[in-house]
Amino acid sequence: MILWGLLMPVLGLLAGPIRAQHSGWDQGQVNSTMCTWRLPRVITLRDTVYLDGGDIMWLQGMDTGEYKRIADGRNSGNPKGLILTLNLTTRFSLDQNLTQLFNTLAKFGTSSAVPNYVDGDLLGNDAQFFTYGGLTLKSDSLPDPDKDETLEYQAYPYDSDVGTFSAGFVNEKLPSDITRYLAYGAAVNAPSENKAWYFSGLRSPSGGVIYDSFAIQSAVPSNISNTLITLTFDSQAQNIEKWENRTLPASVSGRASASGVFVPVGGNGILVFVGGVTHPEFASSKHKSDNPPALQSDSEAFIKSIDIYDIGNDKWFRQETSSSESPPVTAQGCAVVQHASDFSSFNIYYYGGYTGEDRKEGFSDDVWILTMPSFKWIKAHSGTEAHARAGHKCVSPYPDQMMVFGGFTPKLGSGPTCLEGGVIQLFNLTSLEWIDSYSPVVYAEYGVPEAVRKEIGGESWGGATANSPAASGGWSEESLQTLFETPYPSERIKTWYPYEPVEPSSRPGVSVSGEGKKSGSKLPGWVPPMLGAVLGLIAVVLVGIAIFVWRRRRILRAGSRHGSVSTAGPKWYEFDKHRRSS
């Protein structure tokens, strides 16, 4: 126990912090919690949600019972570039410290330190993901990652690789016509197609490095990228991927901070993109749009006219919507999609976001539904100003649930207020209600909400009678109608639920991953010298213990001849005992 007590602080340098706040605890601090979490990257692999990067603002819980913001640079979120994970087998309620739910996964990148990324996203299938795009902070101590750098995490093997597989990170390079210098795009993953996409977004004026800072104006992402990045995974070999960079046709307008979903219709499915903005405030150091009229006009168009990509035929469509009202905000919300059990309707849920015009106003807490193929917007839930957020991400762990992660609030006064209810929120997609707890054994199949059935007909299981767009012009093209009338091969869609429930651990740990199974990956440069230092310290401690034991035996032998001797442990040991018992 003495040896372990001496070694724990050193071994902690290898394992990483096990407390929720990643570094910089103050005297008297007993816990920490996330206040806001701006623009994390997210993907769900089977029973685990992976959340990478984002700008986290922490609150310190003190032994006096008060919570306070961290006042200095330690509040820049996630300086170690850790990935947070939430296992969907864990039950929880929203009145507990949600930060305690996350485990952490350390990345082994190409250099001795891995920077934290804000925005960008995680592109993957059911077995692995790649990091792509996003903004870093300019640092004098950390070199900028290469323009073609990306990191792959292999979480599960393909069936043929089970015997030789080892989960871990692999350093990868992007092809010459693709760089990581892209942010504020819309990511979509389609595991059933073994594909992922990154739609449009912003680049710097030069197309070069971009930072989450306005200190270097040439590195601010402010120019629209008219591209669709496609990542294709080989269905048989886990080591083979293909990246493609395609220019959007003139009929498709690029934008920032849109949301996209995969919809299973036609032979290979379609991508549907909603929202987005041009001239956003986050491209300006003043945090105000440089062209509000253009922003408002374009944002309205992105909601009323929906851009659709036919994956199998590499073709774009634009379909008009029809409704008495539609979402007034279009930037940095989140979207999930569910369908009726008979595939007669597909319902895209769009939550939160803001106008993108001003960091201080225009935030939403509303939930909207775009129901297809009638292409009607329906307001599903009216929120409150206090609960509004933007810059969050959402996933659908069960067919009837939406799980929301992170976000930020309007910047008022000296800084933003914390997210009401915390960094995780839960919404029932069938009853259209916010719920206050999650359990892996409490779920149901998706039911079309009554508010939607009033517009399209049918029952909760399906049977929609509105099977064409309600807009006066109907379908924009006959081939789009054909897509919606062609069943998707549903056998390709794997479901990983229900999840076997487990009890949460008392506090999160840090998983330090090994290498992936590809050749060429390596541990970062700091690990060998650190390991050597630890082993050296172990040797020194063992020698010290041997000397201590030898001297103590001599003293005890002397004590047996000359009188009694105290057997109380040293003072540091008494402190250690007190610590373990508290």
C-alpha cells in the first residue's frame, strides 16, 4: 500500500485525470460540472456515444457548497483533447451530476500532444470513425496538426478480423485534394451504406489553417465551401477507405451550420439537409453578421426549400415545403429522423439553434418536425427562453427518444449562463415531451405523433394518406417521387438495442487506448520517456523500501534489547489513511 500511494501520482500522468474537470482543480474544490459545451463532435457506435472536442466551460463545486466559474485560461474546456464516452447501458436521471456519467478516452495522435477541436465532426459506420475538420486554438507550445491529418478509431472488428483485432487509434492521412481546414459543415453517417459525408461549411479566405480565434484574421473560417466530402468504408476489409471531394452543383447553395440526416428511401437512401446560414456572426470578430438581410433571406430559403442528395445516382434535388409556419432559426440546431413502422412517413426532428445573426439573441428551445413525403413543417413543442441552446448535438439511442448533448446560451453581460437542465437533455419523439431520466430498459418503438397524424393522416404505426408534397407544385421532379416510392432494403439496417443495463461506476476513468490494427501507428513521443521515468522511480522506491525494512528490523532488534519502540506509522501515512476513509 505504501508503494502504491507513492506511485499513484506518477502513474496518473500516464493514465490521465480521472476527475470530470480535466485539469486545474483548486484548493477546496470537491467536484466539477459542465456549464456549457459549445460545438462538440458526436457519433454513436453500437451501445456507446462518443463525444469529441468542443469548448467546455466548467463550474467548480467547492466545499462551501457554492459553485463558481473558473476565472482563468483553464476554462478553455478540453486541453488534453480527450474523447468523452457515454455508455447507453447506463441508467441516469437529469437531477444528478451529469458530468460524472462520462468516461474519457485518450487519443494517441501523430505528435506528443493532441489538440482539442471545436466543431468538425466524427465520420463513421458501426465499427469505427474518423475525426474530420474543426477548429483548434493557436498554441505556442503545440505544433499545428498537418493539413492532411486525421485520426481513426477502430472500436469493433469486422467479422473476419475478430481473432486479430485490438481496439485503438490509427494515424491516417487525407488524400491530396482534401484538407482538414473546414468547419461548420453538416455531417451525416449512414452505417447501412458504409458511408459518411461532410456537407459545405466554412473555410479561411486562403483555404489554409483555421483557428477558434480572431487573433489571426486570415485564419478565420469565413468563406463558404461548396463541397460535399464523402468517406466510403470497404464492407469487407476494415483497412480500406476512400475519400472523395465533390463540388456542389450551382443549384445547391453552400452554407454554414446546417443539419443533415440519412433517410432510408430508394435503393441507397438519400441525404436531407435543413437549415444553415450565410454571413454568420461566428465568422466575425464582432459576433454580429456582416450582412443581416442576406443572412435572413438565405436562412428562410434553406427552410422553405429542402436540398436532397440521391446517394445511389449522385443527383441533387430541391423540394419546396408547405406549412403555415416554419422554424425561425436555422443555425447550429440538431436533427434526428425516425420513420413509421410501414415506412409511409419519415419525420425529421429539428431542435434548438439560433439565428446566427447575433451571439446575444435569437436562441430557440422549440422542436420542429419536417414530415415527408408531404414536406410539411409542424411545430412539435414550444420551448422556453431559459432552456434555449445552440451548438449542441443529438442522437437517437432508441426509436422513441432523442438525446441532446451540450450547447451554449446567449452571451449576456460578462458571459453566458449555464445550460438549464444540464448538458444532457432527453426528448420523447412519440409523446413530444421532455423526460427527466434514461434507462436502457425503458423504451418503445416509434409512434407517429398525433400532431403529425393530423396533417398526414394514418395511425401511430403508419398508414399516412398524404404521400406527396403539399406545396402547390407537388414533386419538384418525378425521379424524386420515384425515390420515395421505392422501398429501401431495410435488412441492411442493423439495430444494436435493447442495451443490457449496467450500474454506473462511482466516477469516470480514463481509457488509454492501444494501437489499432493497421501498421504504421505509434505511441506519441512522450510515452517512452515517461514510462522510463516511472520504471526508474519504481526501482528507486523498491530500493528505498528495502533500506527502510532493513533499518527497521535493526531498530526493532535493538528495541527488544533496550526497551519498547513506537510502532505508529509516519505522519504522511496517517494522512493517507484519513484520505482513504473519507
